[in-house]
Amino acid sequence: MLIFEKLVENTIPTGYPINLFGKTLSGKTLLSFQSASEYLSKVKGNMLFFDVDGGADIFLKHWQPIFEQLFNVNYKVFVLPSWNEKIVAPNQKYVKFRGRIFEYFGVETKIEISKSGKTTFVPSGICEDKVKYYVEQQNIKAIIIDSFSQIFKDAFMGTQSFGERARAEDFLYSLIKTVGKQYPDILIILNHHQSANPITGQVNIAGGSAVIQNSKLAFYIEHFEKEDTGKLWVYRYPNIKPWDKNIPIRFTNKGIFTNK
């Protein structure tokens, strides 16, 4: 039983993104990968892992053997490098980024930063839908984007770019939801860096707020490092008030566990 399901005491729906956020090193990637691995043990498929921060290979090399043994499952993880590719324009008036993650979903995009620092997000064309290829040809049953908010942090700077960032976030989120609707048996988890304490209601530009505030499934992970314990909170879930419910968790060298 997934930890998310223990928290809400119900089956977590597949085909719709689960948003998980928390501070740096709080265990977002670990909990996402563990939950996806456990799900794959039930449905017998493979995983698509969008690596936004870089370094996913090191993480996966350590944890995949542990979870394969823990859940008695064998699966493949297809890693897609998903950080933005920076391109300096010849006229030096704009700094351009290639929104590589959008291309995996079949849409070419340009992210341009003007000399004044304002960012413009421009969907510019259609390309091969690689996610569809992986899902249909490689039996993908779990998708992790690690981490969603970092996709936008380097290219959308300053308050004047907040609106364009929100538009880009919503656009990508819509593409992800479309995949879930087409393939409703896929578990989808999006990780978000927390740039400010969300319990206070403070919104920070670098925190991926546009998606989280409009999501139907969002959770927050806390890690108390000195005790290797923490809590998993409900932030968005039907019929459960925000921050109204949590479950204690503990961090071990075999993963994250509850006492239930």
C-alpha cells in the first residue's frame, strides 16, 4: 500500500498528477521513486524519469536495486535529461532557452529573456511525441518529473516574468494531464522544490506555485534530519482540508516507512 494511500486512507487515482513538495533534501525524490517502484510491482511495467536537476543516474544506481528487492520486482527506468538548454542569440539582445521537456511531449518551445530581464514563453511548433512512444513501446506505468519547479527557475527570473512562468507551468501541466487521460493506468508524480513555507500561505516565484495551488492532489513532506523522522501532509485532496491531516514517517537505508 503506497504511503500516499495510507495517509488519505483511500486508493490514489492514477492518470492524474500527484504533486509532492518540500524543502531541499526532504526526501521528495526518494518517496516518489519508492512509491512508483511499489506501484510497478503490482502492474508489471517500467518507469519514465524526467531528470531536471541532473544526477539522476547516481540516485537510481543506489536505490533501484534496493526497491527491486524490497518489492520483489524488476523494471527498467528510462531517464530523460530535462533541464533547459541555454542558447545565446547572435545579436545578444536576447538569451534563449530551449524548453527540452516540452519537446518530449511533442511541442517545441522557445523561452526568451530580453535585455531588460523579462521572459517570454513561446510554443513554436510540433515535434515527435516521445512520451507516447515510451508509454506504448516500453510499457511505461509510472512517470516521475524531478523536479517540476526547477524547469522554470533558471529561465523565468524576476517579478515581471511571473505571468509568463505561470503560463508555461500550466501549459506543461496540461500536457502531462493529457497523457494521464490517454493512459489512465499510469502513476504520475511531480516533485516541486519549496522556496517558502507553504503553511504560511506565502507564495514564492521559484516554488512552482501556479500548479500546486490549482492541483487536486498535492502533498508536503517534512524531514526532521536529527531524528531521521518526518511527516507527510495533505495539502490538496478532495474532502480533506489543507494541512488537516498528516502521517508520521521515518527515513531508513531501505526507504521511507510509516508505523501503519
